[in-house]
Amino acid sequence: MELHSTLDSFLAFVTSWYWIPLMLLYVGVISAILIENGNPTKTISWMLVIIFVPFVGLVLYYFFGQKYVKVYKMKRLNKRQALRLEKKWKELDPIMESFIHDIHEEIGDLSKVFRLLKTERLSSPTLHNKVEVLINGEQKFAALKRDIQNAQTSIHLEYYIFEPDTIGLEILALLEQKAAEGVQVRLMVDSFGSPTLIKYMKKRKDSKILFYAFMPVTFTSLANSNYRNHRKIAVIDGAIGYVGGINIADKYINHPDQPSSLYWRDTSVRILGNAVNLLQISFWNSWCQTEGEPFMLEQGYLNLSNYHSNRFGHASVGLVSSDPASVGPFNLEALLLAIGEANTCIRLCTPYYIPSQELERALIIAAASGVEVELMIPADSDSFFVKHASYSFLKALLERDVKVYLYKKGFIHAKTLTVDDKLSFVGTVNLDIRSFYINYEVSAVISDVEVCRILQRQFDIDKLDSKIMTLEEWKSRPRLERALDSICRLLGPLL
């Protein structure tokens, strides 16, 4: 009887007073969010989720919202990696200054972007590169397979999505072949983006490929899925580099004999020259965050002393890498700097447009100052929430005469920017909060007239497959759609 009585008393106490520890938990979590001093919009979004989605909101924040412990570890690693390169940076400083001077002679104040990269120790400016624009997977995979087949010393691949489908298995077979020949093959994929390949490679006990998943996702480390390695990088023999939006999967290839399949529009670049060294450093930084055995950049994989001897083309190239532990949102800052220096035209292409307040205001100011600003996004997104969140941000642009094109031929996944026929960005960065602040991202900044012409010509081609949205059309959409826009906008920083 006493046991039952004690149990009944305990249950009565819990039933009556459970709200006190729950309230303390809510206060503690909300206080932790505020103490982080993060982006105000994101802070408010998390607070709304926690308050209006009881318990579930707390669980979501535990796994995907809190970042301080993980990010502090990333910051320590970033600092350690930077110290390893500090001596070389100091040696190259006079050369980098002369390069920035040369770039300024070509593109004027847009060269400030390259100075930002140098000052923040993101990358050196490099001259005399050859940059080939690759439209869609058909062009990229043909070139990449050829370069892998010709590799002599090393192959480094870092991809967000790598599927063991037709094209994926073709590339894996080539990698195994080169590894058997003695080429050092390192393959790194994102745990969240490539779970099927990770399972596939676990069964390949005899594989000679050095394969590792970036931030493995398990139940106890589910929060890792919030920090995605969204980069798509390939470095062959330390001499040929690839970067852009194209992952390794069949869906990135368009087949003329399958007109019913979704058309995938994407862009990458193939680089020859000293800029490949920058991609090698980016890969090295990521590799050092896996369980893979570290490799030394100096051991034939990277030569930082050959800036004067290698002349492949006319392109000046820098690299913007950012991650959750970056001192600042460097990809966003580089974009803002370029947009602010525009004089005639800005053309942006992105699959996801959920901008920060700074980016939205920069585009509006550019348009108001007489710069022709054009933005292209998919007419139909692959995400219900992202589509409606994106549409909520279009009104402000349309009110200030920014031209917005909705791509209708298929899904446009390219992440490009051109400014004044002088400067281009091609990389993995979407125009959204996640890419700017949470993901591991990378973009090539390219000063080359021909590259700009090719990208702008492709933009004009894509406009033929797009519908321009007007302010009147935006306002005439059903009220329910616009209400959904507003609701999804609140989730924008979390998407």
C-alpha cells in the first residue's frame, strides 16, 4: 500500500508541477539562442519554432540548431590549418600585391574582391589561368572522365552528391583503375548528401580508393547533417581543377532520347593554371576533417612557388571558401563587394533564392542606381517550402525594377554571377542563408572577358526558356499562395 501511495503522490506531483521544469528548459534554450548573438532573423525563426511547435521544436533545435560546441571545434581546426600556411602566405605577399595591381588595371575597382580574398587569407589572386565553361553534365563528365583517365600522380574528388548509378559507377571504375596503377586517389563525399555511395563503398573491402565520408551522420551525431559539405571539387595531378554546381549523378545528364525526363541546367568550370593550387588547398582543408591520413601539400601535390612560370590563358582567378566556422560569411561578402562595384549589369542565376537582408538591399540599391539587375530562378523548385519562401522575397525586387526570370524548361541548378562583362562567380553557393552561413561552400572568382561572354550568352539562351515575372503578376497570385509565401518565409533561415 505504501508503495502505491508513494507512486500516486509522485504522479500527482508531476502532473501538477511538470510545467515548471519544462518552463525552465524553454527559458534555458531560448537564452542560449540569444547568447549566441547570431543572425537576428534566424534567431527569431528558431524561437518561433520552439514556442509554437511544443517539444518537437526543442528536439529540432537540439539536433539542428545548436552549434556552439561543433563550431568551436571547427574554428580550432581552421586556425591550425591557417597557421600551417602562414609562412607561405608571407613569402607570397609581394607577388600577390603585384597581381592585384595587374587585375586592377584590367577591371578597376572590381579588383577589390581579390583584395578581400587576400586580406582574409582565403586565396591568393592568380594570373594566366585557362578557364573552360562547362554547360550541363554532358560537357563536364566527358571532360572529367578524360582527365581521370590521363591522371599520373593524384586524383582528389570532393562532392556533396555522388550516386553509384550509371555515371557514378563509370567514374568509380576509372578511379579503381587509376588507383591500381599507383595513382593516389582520394574521394570524399558528404554524409548527408551521399548515403547510398557510403553504403556501397563499405561493401567494397578490396577498394584501393582512399574513401571517407565528411562528418558521418549517426543518431548520436545527427546534428552533423545540419553542416553539409556542399562543395563539388575535383583536382587532377594538382594541375587540373573543376568547381561548380554539378554533382556526380545521372540526373545531371540530359539525354536527347529521353525528352520526358527533367531537363537539368547547370554550370561548372574546368581550370588550368595556378588557381588549381587554391582548389587543392580547399580539398586539403576538408580532407583533414575526415579520418583520412593527412597528406602534405609540399610533397608534389602543390607548388606555391611557380606563379611566374605557368601561363595557360588570360583569366585571373581567386577562390572563396566558407564554412560554419569562418570568421565571416565570406561568399556573401565577396558577392556584396562585387555587386556594390557594378556599373552596368548584374546577372544572377540560382536554384534557391532566400537572401540575407544585406544581399536583398544590395540588389535593390544597384537597380535603383541604374544598374541592370537580372535574377533567374526555377519556375518550379524541388522544394515546396523553398519555392514559397523564395517567392516571398521577389516582391521587393520587382518593386525596384529588378528583372526576375522563371526558368521553365526544367530545373536550373547553376550558381553563377556576372558583373559588367568583367567579373564572374561560378561555384556551389546558392543565394540563401544556408549557403552563406551553414554549409561548406566554394566559388571561383574569375576575371576574364571571354568567360563573362560565355556565361552571359548562356544566360540569354536560358531567358528564351523562361518567363519574366512582373509585379502585377506577383500581386495577382491567389491569396492562399501569397499567405504560404509569408509563412514559409519565416522558415527561410532554417531551410
